[in-house]
Amino acid sequence: MAQSKSRSLTNPDIPAAAGSAKATVRPGAGAFRRIGKALLASPSTQSALEWTEGWLPPLRYLHKRIYEREFARIVPWARRFRGVYSTFEEAVRAAPPGKPVGYDNPGAATFMDTSGPLLPSDYPVLFWLEKVLADSRVLLDIGGYVGISYYTYRKYLQYPENLQWIIQDVPAVTAAGTEIARNQDSRGLSFTTDITPALRPQAVLAAGSLQFIEHDFADLLRRMGALPAHLIVNKTPVTDLPGFVTLQDLGPAVCAYRIFNRAKLVQSVEALGYRLVDSWPNLDFSCRIPFHPDQTIPSYSGMYFKLGA
């Protein structure tokens, strides 16, 4: 999502300093720095660097030290990964000391805008969501943050008059989302921190959220009062390799982050009586974990499931 934070010319991660003569830099320095960072982050550059490090172990050691230091910094925004772990608990134990873990803190609960431009990966969701909402009065948006999908998609879809769009997330995020909703048109939008039998949605949306949740998707569905008729999953990292956990740096916080085995995820949902109707690649999302090239996820995935035949 687009960020609205003010950034300095010398370092895009640091807010601009006001009234400081030392903050003056030559024109274009910030642009060159940003271009340099983008080139370093590109897959081709990273592949070349990994090949070189295989022949020069001291270079690999230096790279890891610098990466660890940058990963531990608290900055307004970041999207980078570190480490391969077997469980959430193991990943959390490996988080940098002194940096908040998870979204349940003010920094992580407020660092993204409430809506943003459509990405290519959003269009399949719009296609299926329009059909699903035609016969769904209640939609549960798992990990829907402060309402990103709600506010973004309503620019392109006409929500039913009686639609209840319920977002489930952690307390800090639901508090921030509730406050935002008070100050703008948010008809039908509400927030909850728990998935309980009291929830009986006809549709579930999980857009870029399942990877942050320790519990399996099928377990979350079983907690509801009745199984939803429709499931839309998007922006989810899946692989044909065994599933694992990594750490994602958000900037203000770090999170344990699941990578799902594709077959296991699909089979766990199908075991509840769902049928996989459609699936699509999210070519605008990828996961590359430095020093672990074999665990690269070149693109994320989206899926639409329907209950019954």
C-alpha cells in the first residue's frame, strides 16, 4: 500500500529533518540512493551476489552482518525477510531484541494507509467478490487490518445495502480501525478481535493475512457457528516445498510469517467440504529470503473455494 510518511532525501527510512543545515544534500542524492537500493534488491542482483558469496565467504559474512543490523532497525516501512524456522515460536524467539513483534502495537497498527491503488492481484478478488456478495449478507475479513479491502474495493463494487463487513484482527489494529471508521463513511463495517461460534458469515475474505496467523485456516473456519459458503484467499505465499516459517520486517515491527505447502493448504480446506473453484498467481508479490535461495517464493497465490458440490 502507498505510504504517506515524510522521508528524507538522504535516507528514505528516516523522516526529514526540519531546520537542520546538515540535512542539506546535493540535488538527486536521494534518487540515486533509492535507485541503488532497488538495484540491490532485484532478483538478478541478489542471485549474482549469492554466487559471488559462494566463492568469497568473508563477503557473505559481511553481508549477513549488515543485513542483520538493518533488519533490527525500527523504521517507518520495510518489506524484507530473514531466516527459515520450523514453527512460529522458533521464529518469534529469533526476532531482533527491542523490536516489537506482531501487529498488536501502535506502530504496526497504523503504518499503512486505509486504502490504495488496485494491484493486478486484486482483480480476481473483485471478480469473485461481486458474485459472492450477491447472496452474502455477512462477510468476515480475516486479518483485514483497518479496512484496506473494504475501503479499496468499494471504489469499484457496489456493496449491498444490508452488507455487514466484519474485520477480525488483533486489538491494536481493531482499535485503530474503529477510530478511522468513526470519521468517514463506513456503512456496515465493524471490528472484532475473536473468531467465535457467534460469527456466522456467508463469505470469508483472507487477503494477505493467513501468513501472519499461527493457527491453520481450516481451524479458524471450524470456530465459526457455521461454515461459510464462500472463501476468497489472496496474496498468500504457497510453495510445493514443505511449509516453513520466516520473519518479515514491517519497519515498525517484525512478524512471524508462514509459507504454506500448497497441497496441504488446499487439502485441509477441501476436507471441510469445500471445492476449489478457481486459483490464480499473484505475480506482484514474492518472498525472497536472503541466504536461503532455495526457499524463494517467486509469486503468491489466490484461491476461491465454494462449500459443497
